[in-house]
Amino acid sequence: MKNITDIPVQNLLLLLLIGGVLALSFYVVRNYIIPLIRSNKGGVKKFWHKIEIISWLLFAVVVLIVLLRINLFLSSSILALLLILGWGYMKNIFSGFVIKLTDQFVVDEIISGDFGEGKIKSILLSMTELSNDKGELISIPNSVLRSSVVKHLHKKSSLKTNTFNVQMFEKESLLDIKEMIVNCPFVAVNQNILVERVSDNECSVKITLIDSSFKEDVYQYIQNRSN
């Protein structure tokens, strides 16, 4: 077994470097690459967020294995101490990972339980924040939220209403435009579709999208029809 002074500093620095590269890579993708995506941006963002969580979990496992190989006794003692002193906080962190990976709750959703009732303002790793009718901010540990019987009072819908301007061809009616919109695969056809003429050769279409990330796809659908 190695002494504390025998722990290779270069190994620890390498782990710190890898962690820094991971953090920088995730930051660049999240803030500069994903915003450039036009198709299904919302789905890509959720998927990438889960990739980040899984990657950090794997990195934490690798760090733990390396530390155990360097000095089994010291690393085990530190790990045991952390588990004893921070078990409550670690339960909240683990519950936060599960909530984020499974999309069990979403921001702006209204929930109710033994902890109270309110709209979700933010979902952090250790806790979830609610805002009640009085404007008070309620912080709920994620382990409590995961173990409670929760009512989803108003599940946030992914349906979004948008208005598009459509150029009309000669002898084309509003009914033709509506039929064209109904055939669009990104439109929720079970919702109201409002078509109004704004000029002799142009109309406005108010439609509900299946997901807000499809806005650019609908625009391209309309443009391709006009070309």
C-alpha cells in the first residue's frame, strides 16, 4: 500500500485535465453547436443533456477507480467519510440525476404533494424549486420529491401555436391552403387551424405545432410548396 506522499501527482492532474476538457466540450456543444441546429432542436437539447449526465457519472466512476488503485486505504477512508457525512445530500443528487434522465418533471409544470403545491421554477441536481400561489419559493429536496406521491395538476404541453404567412397561387382558395397545412407532418391536426386572408395573394395561418422545435421545419415546408 502506498503512503500519501507516494500518490503520483501527475495522475491527479491528468484527471483534472480530462474533467476540464469534458466541461469545456459540453459547454461549447450546449451553447454554440446546438443553437445552430434547425430541425428538432428541443429533442436534440434534451438528448444532449442526458449524454452530459451519463458522461459525468462515468467520469466519476473512473476517478473513483483510479483513486482506489493509487491508495486503496486512503481512498476508501475518504469515500466512507463522504458517505457518512454527505449521504443525505448524495441521495438528493442521485434523485436529481434520475429526474433529469427520465423527464419525470418539467419546468412550468404544476404539481401537488405533501410538500405543498406550486409551479416548478427550476430543477437542480440537489433540489427542485416551486412557486406557490402566494409567490413564495419552495425548495424541495429531490429525494423527497422522488419518494412522495405527486399529482401532476397541469402537465405542461409541448404543443405550441404559431402564425405563418403563406403566399397564395392564382385561383387558390383558403380551403386549399388549409388542406395543404393539414398534410404537414409537423402540425397537430387535432387542434384548431385558422386560415385568414391578409391580401389578394397572401394569407395567415395560425396552427399548433407538435413541438416548438418544428417551427423551422414548417417554414421550410411552406417555402418548398411555394417554390
